[in-house]
Amino acid sequence: MAPAKPRADRWLWYASRTHRGVPLNPATYPSIIFDGQPRPFPDWVCKAPDGGLHVNHRVGRIDVEVAESPSSRIEFSWTHDYGVKIVARSWLSEIEDLIDPNRIFVGEVRRSGRSLDRWATIHEQYAPPLLSSDGRGKVCPICGDCYMTLWGRLYFPDPRVVGLPLIVNRNGVFVRDDLARERNLRRPSGAFKPTRVRFSRTTPPPVYRDGALPKGGSNGPSLKSIVRLFTKR
Ligand SMILES: [Zn+2]
């Protein structure tokens, strides 16, 4: 029997399990009031018309200034605020060859102006969003960042993800399943046991079709328009 053809449309999803991110150093950034509190406002952050602050979807490399070093026991963390992925170089070296430098950028983690060489940020410009069958989503009309609560079946709707060896978005780092298995990729400390997510052309459930998305804080784009946005860039 012929060996099964490797599937290029599924990925192992690595997400941080730590509750406590690495704090940005507020002294090194301009400040903005959000929810009555001052927050650092780096130039890689976008402010949506509804006030929501998030990593600008258009930026590439992100260097961060942190107030304290990441825990040496955790290889997979994030910045508080904004959830920029921080990975230990020890784990990054296992997937670094999968990085397409035109899409995915590795940046510095700095403290007191000095680079912490055991750590790096990893960020994808115009990252494809992970969607869910029963979640609610919104898209920033300024930068196109897609935020969605994950509930139900998870999938990548953008057909251009097929074949990508590595994806990095707000939800985590995704390594193509066949490649992860080939290299026996280990789970970084501080990450959940990876689950598998796939590309799917599935039509969104009716509640998310045009005009039916809940209004409110969001500007109300439907899942269909979200998908359109990411497939006609
Ligand atoms: Zn934005």
C-alpha cells in the first residue's frame, strides 16, 4: 500500500499556558489611557475607532522593551500588554528554518536597553486569522486585525495558508503537522499540548452571514466579510 500523502492543510497549534505575561516597560513607551488606566502605547499598536488597542496587523518586526526578564522555566510566553509572542531561542532554533522572512519576523526582547539574547519575539505581518464556528469576531477597520472569540470548531478560512510551514498569529504559533512530526518537534515549556487545526472552506453558520453579526462595540463585519478581507488582500 502506498504511504499516505502528507497533508499540507493542518497544523499543530502551540499556545502559551502561562497566565502571567512579561510586562512591557511603561517608562520606555508613550502612554495612553485605556479603561481609566495608563497603558504603554508602542508605535506597533493600533487603536481601533471603538478604542480597542491591539498589535497593528501591518507591522513586521516587533522589538519590545520589558520591565522584567521572562521566566527561565518558560520557553513560550507573551507580552503584557498586547500579547506579542516571546519565545526562547532554545525552542525557536527548532523551527527557525521554517520562517519565511517576507512574512514572519523575529525581533529583540530588551531590558534596560540591552538585548536579552536567550529570547526573541516572533510576529507575522498580515497573519491569517484563526476563526471558529460559534465565536464572535470583529475586524479593525484601520489595520485589518481580526479578533475572534474561539468557540466551537476552529479553522483557517484563508486558502493561501495551505502549504505554509509556519503561521504566527494572535492565537499562537502553528507548525505544519507533517513537518512537526518529521522533526519530532517537542513542546516548548510553558505551552499547552498542541492541538491540530485545519484549513477549511466551510461556509460560516447563518448567524455570521452578512448583516447578521451582533452589533455593539464592533463595527459589525460578518465572518464572510472577514474571510473576504483575508482572501483578497
Ligand atoms: Zn487596528
